[in-house]
Amino acid sequence: MTRGAYTVRALCQSTGYSRTQLERAQRALRLKWRRTSARGRFLITDEQRDDMLEWLKHDYWSKPLRLYCCLWCSGSRKPHRASGLCERCAKRHFRMCADMGFPSALHKQLAIVVELLKQKQSAESRDFLEGMRAKLGRGLAMTRGQLDWLLALTPGELACRMR
């Protein structure tokens, strides 16, 4: 019975998927995992393994934003909170913005980035700002590096753009 079968733990270690992701694939595909005994370990056959791995290739962590993991920490265990960030990273994002007096609402951040784009910038800064504008336009939070760069502007420059 155990020949050609994997335990959930072994499958997690060999594939890199978490147990919750495997269980979600099991429910979606309506698979039944066998046990070695009444309270024994679950066993997953080769065919089930292949089906689940194929399904997980197309599984999203955040379905509306089509993301496979958090933008900041690349984790997929914590639930999606806002703008492509997990609960922990979203709190960090909001705290970072609040500490600098910067708006945490994406539409307000987008307005500031668009205002910066209207001014003459170097080609490198312009490309950086275009990347930020595209990301905010999709409803995604800026990366930490982008947010740090934006918050590093002099307070006078940033204050006149936040009005």
C-alpha cells in the first residue's frame, strides 16, 4: 500500500508547497487520500501528486490581483490583506507611511507619483517612477525599495506634491 505513495510531509519537503496549499488542491480536485491506519499518516499516490502539482501551478494566493505570494515577504501562508500584501506586511506598509506622514491609500500615492512624472526627471528616475505608476495602477503596493526611494525625497518636495 505504501509503494508509489508519498506522505504529506514528504510531499511538502520535495515540492516546496505548504500543507495548506496541498489540502486546497485536494479539495478542489476532490481527491481522497488514504491512511495507513485509522490515525496513521495520509498517503498520496503518484497520480494524485501529479494532478495536485499541475493544479497548484495555476493557483493564486490572491485571486483578484493574480499573485502567488506577498509582494514584500514572498510568503503565502498568511492571508492576503490589502494591495498584494499579507497581514504582517500590510501593517508594516501602513506604519511606514504613517511615520513619514505619507498617505497609505494607493490612489493618493498614485497621484503623487503622477505629479512627480510631470516634472522633468532624469531618464533613470523616470523609468523608476513609471514602474511605480504601473504597479499602483494595477492596485498593488509599491515594493519596499520604491517606497523608501519615494520617502527619501526632501520633505519640502514631498509636501508640495501631497496637497
